[in-house]
Amino acid sequence: SGESIVEDSNRFWRLMHPDDLTRLQQETWKTTLSRDHFETEARVITPSGRTRWIQFSSLPNAPDPGQPIVWSGFMLDVTERKLMEEEVKRLATLDSLTGIANRRRFLEQLEGELERFRRTGAVASFLMIDLDSFKRINDSEGHAVGDVVLKHFADLVRQNLRQLDAFGRIGGEEFAVLLPQTRLAGAIELAARLCQIVASSPAASGERSIAFTASMGVTEFQPGESGPESVMARADAALYRAKQGGRNKVVVY
């Protein structure tokens, strides 16, 4: 309880989450010196082992020089609000239809991997994917069925990726896959396997089966990459050739 924490300041620090402890101690010390109002949020580990977010608001008072500092204020459990904020942030990074990374989040992941490549030379490859003749599906079957196909495709790809891979919807029926620690040969093998899986796994819409295929452009990170745009441009050029060459193909740049 708050009362028991107040009675035992050592217990107060023992309850702090390790990741927040140093920050909270530094903020408390600065406030002690400045005598300013102190307000922050930190995680507390309860005796039952649960983690709760607590808002601390207090003011240090020392009536006479040399006298112990007395803190007065309140503690408020804000766990539910913090969880809601984290969920809002998470949803802001996802494509609402497929549940995979949206364009903005995927580009952030790509830029992060490029920075690692520039710093360490760690290999990585990249796939650009487009569903073949998707406009025909939308026009003939309706957008609701088109959405079913997009979600089904995203599930198929996601099931065949590693945890360290990144997968995002770039726009419409266009998707991208980032493959850290993967050389070009491995990326080509994965792309070919995904093409086969997609072609042999129609989407189900009610009692109907909607067959579709995908084309893929593959490239590998190269020295002197200027940014995500250069990687995506190469993969997109390869993808264009795949679609021009008959679709349901993998082309390498």
C-alpha cells in the first residue's frame, strides 16, 4: 500500500522496476536539490509480482536548515491509462486490414537495418511483392473479397518468416519483406517458395475459393546505400520485370 511505502523508504526503492530505478533516483535527487515540484511516472513491482504504472507527484519541504526533508504528495495508479496509450501506439504502426506493419513502420525498420549495415556490414536482403491481377479480383468479386485475399496473403507470408524478419504493407496490394542476416541466395530461395505457396493456397470466401498469384522482386543491400529509397527502387525495378515477364515470377536485381 502507499502507506507502507511511505513508512519505509528503503522498501520504496526495492519496489521500483529495475529499468526505472536509476531514472527515478536521479529525478528525486535533482528535485531534492532544487526544491521544485516533482512529478513523474514509473513502474512498481507489487509483492504479488505484478507490474503497475504509478504516477508520483510530490514537493520536498525542509522548514529549517539541517532538518530532514519531508516529502508531501500523492501516488496514483495509472496502469490502465498507460496500457491504453501503449496499445494506441502499437496500432498506429500496423496496417488495419492485415495486422502487419504499415508503410511508415516498415520504412523505420528498413532504415534501422540499413544503419546497422552501414555500421557493421551485416548482410540483409529485401523483397518487393505485388499480387497479380488484383484489380481484376476487386472488380469481379468485390472489395470485400479483395480484402479477404489480402489478409490471406499476409497470413501465408507471415507464417513463413522468421521472428527477426520484417513484413509490411507498402500500399494497396504491394508488400515488402526485410530479411536481416540473409544473403541474396537465401532471399531468392524464400521468394520462390513463397510464390509456390501463394499459387497453391487460394483464399476462402464463404464457399468460394479465390486463386491468386504474386510476383516478387529481390535485391540485396549494397555498399553505398543512400537510404530505403535506393533499396526499394532496385526491388521495384525487379518486380516490374517479373510482372512484365508473365507474373507469378521472381526476378533479381
